[in-house]
Amino acid sequence: MNNPVPVVQSQPRLADLLTIETSASIFYSYARETKLSELFNDERARTTVLVPTNKAIMALARKPHQGPAPPEEGTVITEQEYDALSKENVLRWVSAHIIPESPIVLESGSYDTLLPGKSVKLEKIEGHTELPDWARIVLDGNIRILDEKQAINGVLYLVDGTVKVD
């Protein structure tokens, strides 16, 4: 009988890291609603994912599926329109947290995200040389990187805020 040989990887995929990172479960739940989540399994992809903690997402006044506040009160839309709008809002929000290259240089500068026209600004905080490079970076002026996890197909940065899409 032929016994299958298990495949052993030296590093997990981004999807594996997101699955076991309990503080990122809300982000991963939103990401799985989109085709972008396929990037997290693709070993050929080189992706940097800025993953907001559950706490950061819960602190949002409007959740990712809600998108920006409606322009006028009393507007009535169908359930189908609401679902389509919610999916588009989630896609835009998740896209704003994915940089389509990895690794990125952790210096002051900016990187385009998968959301067209949206980039994330990195600023290096001077001093604290005892900290790893990733811990001395602030995103968009006020988002701190809490942890870095390496994957076979990219890097996951756990962050304490969310990238604004508006």
C-alpha cells in the first residue's frame, strides 16, 4: 500500500496565522467574506497584512460592513441593495489593510494598499533602539504595531487601530 507523505512547511501561511490569532478573529471573519482571503493561502503571493485587533474594530463607531454614514436620513434601500453595499464596504475596508508586497522596509515612507488610491504612511519613531524595528513604527500617525508574525507568503502585523478608507 502507498502511504501518503505529509507535506511539511518551514513556516505557516498567513491564513494559518490568522486562524490561530484569536485577537484577530473579527478581521479574519471580514476578510473571509471576500476573495482577498485567497491571498492568505497562496504560497506564491507576497503580502503584508495590517491586522487590526478585535478591540480596535469594536471601538469603531461604524463597523466595516456599515461603511461611511449615509448622506441623508430616511433613505430606504432594498435588502439586496443593503447586502451589496455591505459587501462592497467590507471589500474596501479589508483592501485598505493589505499591502501587495512583502517584506516592506520599516522606515518612514508610504505603501500603496490594495484599495485604489489608498496608501499607508509609515513613520519611524527615533530612540527605543532596544525594541524591534516593527515596534518603532507608527502607521498613519497613530496606529501602533503590536506584533509581527512571519509567514511563508508574507508578514502579518497586528495593529492597535484600523486604516481609514474615507
